[in-house]
Amino acid sequence: MRSHRITFAALAVAAGLSLTACQNDDDAAQTDPSPVATSSPSRSSADSGGSDAGAGGEDADAGAGSDASGQAAKCRTDGLKITAIDNFIDGDPRGTVAVEMENTGGRDCVVAGFAGVDLKTDSGSISADRKGAPGDPYVLKNGKKIAFSVTYPLNETGGSGVRITGLVVTPPNETKSVTLAWPGKPSLPVTDGSGEPVRVGPIGSAGQGG
């Protein structure tokens, strides 16, 4: 019987030590919580002094009336006042019309090369052939004008010929056209296609012959 009492006593001591160890672990867990991970807040666009918004504003301003390099942008149809006058001089072998473009866009613009020119007639549309070499790009100041010439064969056959009903002009490097009243002689000679063509000179060519 004594040996049983010693065994029971040993078990009781061991159980008490185990209980005490568990209580100590629980207390440690309550008094020493695991640290919570934290992260630094990211810098907002407001903290950066609005630099992103400012850069966008600069890009928008640079594109108004100029290209990416800051140079004057090309002349647009909507920013040009286009008119045409008869420029024929008695004795000339061909008729001449001067087409004038005035910059009314509020900013300087660049123009160069050839405008597109079509004559509207009672027999259909006639596209003008280019004549001459295009000059260097020209900065057309706001409110200033530049002109080019349109030459055409005179109708000296005595007949009614091909009646001209209008002039269609498309500024260089543009797709939008304007239609004007035709100010020159009323008709072209009737030909089989072998006659003199209608021609358009480069920008700045008005008054330089044709």
C-alpha cells in the first residue's frame, strides 16, 4: 500500500506543476501581445505640391497654337479667311485668279506648299495641276495675308465653252475646303483633254506670273 501512496503523491505534484506552467503561459500571452505590422503612408499628389497637375497644365498650354517644339502650328482652314479676285491683265495669254488667305485665327501659323484647287463647272469638277516649286514654310502672322495664283486657258473659240460655276480651295496640309464664287472669265474652252490645263502656283506665287 505504501508504494501506491507514493505514486499517487508523485502524480499529484506533477499535475500541480503542469497547471502552474499553463497559468504562467496564459499570463504571458495577455501581458506581451504580438506586435502589429505597420506601414508608412504613401506620398499623395497633394503632398507633392501638385506637380502632376502642373505638368499637365503646361502640356495643354504648349499645344495651343503651337506644336510640341513650341513653333507656330500649321494654318487651319477654320483660322483663315479665304477670298478670290480676278487678276487678269489684258494681253495675257491665260486668265489669272489670285486667291488670298488671311490669318484670322488669333495666333501666328505656318503655311507652305500648294493649296488644293478645283473648278466646279457645268461639265463636272476640274482639278488644277501644280506649277512651280514650293517655297520654304512661311509664318503667317495673325491678321496678315498671303496669296497664290490660279491660271486657266481663255475661251477664245467664240462659243459658250465650259461654264465655271465655283472655286473650291483646300489650304495646304488640310482636308477642309471652302467654296468661293468664281471671279474670273466665265468659261473655259472645250477641249478633248489635250489643251492647256488649269494650274495652281505655290503659296506666295500671286503676282509672280503663271
